[in-house]
Amino acid sequence: MKDEYLLAQVQRLLAEDGGELGIDALRRDDTLVLRGEVESADRCREVERRVADAFPELTILNELTVPRVHKPQESEELTGRPAAAGATSEDRH
Amino acid sequence: MGRVRVGAVGDVHLDRDVVGRFRPALDDVAEHADILLLAGDLTRHGTPEEAECVAAEFGGLDVPVVAVLGNHDYHGDRVTEVTGILQAAGLTVLEGEGTVVETQNGNLGVAGAKGFGGGFAGRCATAFGEPEMKDFVRHTEFSASLLTKALESLECDVRVALTHYSPVPDTLQGEPLEIYPFLGSYLLAEAIDAVPTQLAIHGHAHAGVERGVTPGGVRVRNVAHPVIRQAYSVFVIDQTC
């Protein structure tokens, strides 16, 4: 199968069956690299299993990660107002 | 009037495997924020079972929680049930509506709508051709009109717009250009710029960046969890400026 069709099939499999829309698939010879973020370690394994079941001829390199959920360490202060796009220097004052 | 603290996160995609991950960081949320906004994609497939997970994770917090739904929350075609479960847990779910929350530093108004795609000025979809294409664009137009009406309805000290889809391309940098039309629409920014608004919050763009600004000068923040990489972000809006 052409790489482009394979990658499209992987993307649609993960989205339409698994609800994972943010995963990149990259072909390197006989290896399929999966990259992106999912919300749990279980999902990392689930995504790999789905792809392995559908494409048993491929070796899968699973590089999916799970974003952290720590408390915010800082806040962003929003003071003043940013300049509108296309504003002149006179508009900004 | 003083400083209103807005906590926000989107795209938490809860299911049973995620329940409990966020909660330790949420139990003292009142120390950091006056309100917590959820910018859609609260579930994975939009099922009632997943909504129960959201209710368990974000219900019963010591600050008001205000949410919009995202495309994932619509996938199961059970929006009414999903919304009902979240509301029963004390969450306020907005779709073309506004709500005002009293804080010790002033009244914060939140107008919420899911929004939709279509792309950005100069490269956007238009309501022309096949009925499917016209339906696509008109759904975004409708959502944007709801957002404007919701913003206009708010009587408050600080006005915040909450959507799932992005109103600007700024916060999509890092996403493939080819999918920008599926990530947001300039019509949402136009809706936000039509009413004095201090902050626009959205999610949906997992590979995007945090910060942007509408053509009218309203700050935009992408709070998709894979972008902010923490339980929630906090924005302090200083009304004295």
C-alpha cells in the first residue's frame, strides 16, 4: 500500500473508531511511528493495539505521551489591551 | 473593581481511564481562580457514561464551573443527555447563552457557544454550491450569531467569550495549515469584536499555541490540555486598567 493511503487509513481508524484525532502517523520503512498526546497511559496502549491489529505487517514505534495535570504554577496577568490588528500607532494610544 | 481570576482548560477527553487524574489539582482551585471554564471536548465520544466521568471530575468544586461542549461531545448524538448529566453535577453548560458569576472582585460574564469551522478571512469557506457546503458555513454563521447575542445579553464588569473552536488563526500555529478550516472561523472573532470583551477562551487545537488576539484587539487563549500541559491555566483580568 502506498504510504499516503496507509497514513490516511491509520488516521481515520484512530479518529472514527477510537475518537483520537490528534495523532500523527509517520512511515519509516517497515516501521510506523505514532506521535501525539492522549489523556492516559491506557490510551497509549489502546492506540498501539488498534493500529497493530489493523496492520499486523508493520512494526509500531509508540511515541505517544500523556500531558501533565499539575496545578498551575503561575497566572497570566491581563492588563491594558493589546493593539488591534492593523491599528495605527495613533489608534494604540 | 479589582482582579478577576479565570481558570480554564479544554479538551480533557474524559472517560473512566482518566477519572481522578485532574481532581487532585482541582480540589483547591478557589485558591487560584474565581471560576473554572471548560472549553469543550470534555468527553471522548459524547456518551452519557463519559459525561458521568466529567461530572465526577469537575462537579462539586468550590468555584463555579462553566462549560461549552466540543465536537467530541456531539459525536454520540446524545447532547441532551450529556448536557443534563453535567448540569445535574452543578456545571453550567452554555450554547448560545450567557451567565454572570459574582466574584469578590466583580461580576464576571461568560458567553458560550461551541462555534464551528470554516477558516479565516481571505481563505474561508463560503455558503456557495452544494447544500452540504452551504450547511457547513451556515452552521458557523448561526453559532457566531448566537455568540454575539449571548455577549450582548451580559450585564457585568468583565466579559469573557468561551468557545471550543478558535476565533483566530494565531493560536493554531503548529497545526497543519490544511486543517485550519476545521479548527475555527473568523466569524467567531467578528462576533467577539462586536461586543466589548476582555478575553476569548477556546480549545480544539491540540498542536496550536496559547496566545493570540482578534482583529479588534481581544486577547485569545487556547487552553487545550495538550497545549497548556497543566490541569488548568489562570488568567487574571485587571479591571482597573
